[in-house]
Amino acid sequence: MSPQQNSTRQRLIQAALQLFATQGITETTTRQIADLAEVNEVTLFRKFGNKHNLLLATIEDAEVFNRLGESLGRQANHADDLAEALRAYAANCLHLLDQSPEFVRSLIGEAGKYPAESRQAIGRGIQQVNQGTAQYLATVLNHSESNGEQPIPISSTTIARLLNTLLLGYAVLELTSESSQLWRDRDEFLHDLVNLLLGRAIFSPESSEPFQHRSLGVLEDERVHPAPSEVITDLPASLVHLILRRARKLGLQDSALTYVLFASGLNPMEMARLQRSHLISDGEQNLVQVNRGTVRQVPLNQWILGKRYGFRNQHPLRQWLKSRKDDQSALFLNDAGHPISEVEIRLRWQTIASEFLTASGQPPAIEQAQQTWCVEMLMRGVSAENLSLLTGWEMDRLQPYLQRAKEKAALEQVHRLDQKPGNQSVSKISNSE
């Protein structure tokens, strides 16, 4: 095939992929594909015969499915914790599927109309993804076992097949239905997915009794079968300030990213979706708009656990945006200058926070930034109803945070009482007795 013929073929494949991704396979015509590729429609038919053959070539030649595993090798070399590696991979897959919702809907929903060759191409693509995922997981499993973690009695190939099947199923549900009552949000789904694959969803580590789960078809009486409460492990102020200080030393974007995590309570997926246009400034107040699910606005706090970071002239996020010379619309970028993904945000967090340890002796997890923000807001007087609006969460999800805020308030009250001079007399009486 001559270079010119190859160029024409690749232009048609790229044009088809772009249109399939934006408007779906059924709604895309061969004329639209030819026009976008700047060739005659007859050329498309001469090279591919029909649209379904072009779909087959798009899947095989453009390696649509392989895009899901494009960063696996790099991730595997940095992933020692199996649970975090599984979650990062799953989040990355869903993020990539989010970028082409119409293509996913059409590819799955219209599969029954495809000829056998196209369906076989889809099967081969999924098989390639499973093979790449299995290699990634094998590397991570080796790292985790060398660090003393218990081996998993399931092969990496089996985990890969289960993982990708569940991810694709979840993506289809999310992209084809207006709402789902199975999980409150994607974070909860990823949490349950990792626990299931690691066997944690079968038996509680504290007890031999099995966990009670939400029924997928029938609502159970939660008073009889309560769901396990989320464990809130907010970070102490001293550690948060150390993390923010280190982020500032690493660069403007790391400083801005870490500031937004602690100043807004957004999770990594929401952070990855932020655009420049989502930053709203009104005099002294800065907000970010979150467009996932119910559109909501969240303030960027100036004060974080007793220290001020959002000065007008030294605002971490504004300093980062002012330094940029690119025309990307995303609020945060990866090292290649492209919109950052959730996985890359997690990797940046590991770089920033990995040198610190929490009271449990573990490096801080990125989820603890959100937990810290929520607890701080409650401690500073934000009502549970208002926090529900800011986070987009139902009130039942806030119950563990309310309990944690009450515990901290009690500890602070006792600490204040202990500072009063009158308490020293009690100590003297106790000693004399």
C-alpha cells in the first residue's frame, strides 16, 4: 500500500472514530465520514465496502479498545498497593469510556445489527484489553507480594476478565440510564468493586460474619441489614499543612491541585473533569462548578485548618493559571500538556504525599483530603443540609462525618477545659489523696 493510499485509509478511520464517538454509529453516515476525511464517498466504498467494514477497521487498526490500557506499563512500575492499583485502573477505564459516550452506546446497543466480522473484531478487541490488563495485574501482584502482602488465590487473567466485564457493564448502565439506585456514585462503585475482587466483600476482616449488601432487585429493611459505615479518617492539621507546603515546593500545578483538594472537598474524578470555565470568581470569593450529576457550585476556601492559603495575590490556583501559555480548556494538565486523568491525579498525589505517614503508619490516601474537608466544614458550623448540597450526597452518607465531627468537638472541649487554671486544683487534690 502506497503512502498516499495508507494516508487516505487512516484519514477515513480517524474521521469515522471521531464521528462514531460524538454522534453514534447509527447516526453517522458514510457521506459525513468521507466529507470529514476530505475524500470522495466512492473512495470510502472502494476501500471498505460499507460502514460496518469501516467500523471493523476502526476497531482493529485504530485499536480503540487498546486505548483503555495505554498507560498500564507506566502505572505498573509505580503501583505497590494492589487495592490502589485496581482502583486506579478501573477509574482510568471509566474515564476513557466517558470521553466517547455515544460510541459506547452505539457499539453495544447496535451490536446485533453488525455482521459477524464486526462482532468478531469487537471480541478480539476485548480479548486484547484482557491480555494487557492481566500483564499489568501480574506486575502489580509481584510488587505487592514482594512487599509482604498476602497472595491472591486467583490468577491475574481471571481478575482481568472479571474486572473488565464489570467495568463495561457499569459503563453501559451509566451511559444508557438516567439514574441508577445501585450505587450512590462512582466512588462507591469503585470501592465495592475493589473489595469484591480482593475478597473483602465476602467476609469482614474483624469478624467471620459475612457483610450485608444492598439487594440489586429488592429493597431490604436496612434496620435489619445495615450497610457498613464508611470509616472517616480525616487528617490532622499539622499533616495537611506539611502536604500543602511540599506541594508548593514541587511546582505551581501541584500546589494548585493540592490546594483545591483541601479547599473544596472534590474527589479525583471531579478534579479531572474541571475546566477553566468552571472557575468562578466574584471579588473575594472563588468557586468551582461541578457538572457531574446535579450541577453544583463549591467554594474554594481561603482558610484551611487554621491557615490562610487563598490570598488574592498569592492564590495557588490563580498563580497556576496565570503561568500557563497553552490553549487547553482543562483546569489541570498532565506532563504531556493534555487534560489530566483521575489516574494521573492519584499518581501526582502519591508523589506529593508519599513521604508522610498518618497515625496508622500509612501514607495519606487522596480520599482523606475530601474527608478532612467535610469534617472541617461541619466543625466550622456548616449544617448537614448545606453540606449535602455542596457535596451532592444524600444525608445518610453524611452520618459518619457528623459522628466524626461530634467526636472532634468533644475532644476539643475537653482540651479547652484542660487549659483552664482551675483544673490544676483537681490535680493537687488527687495527688494528696
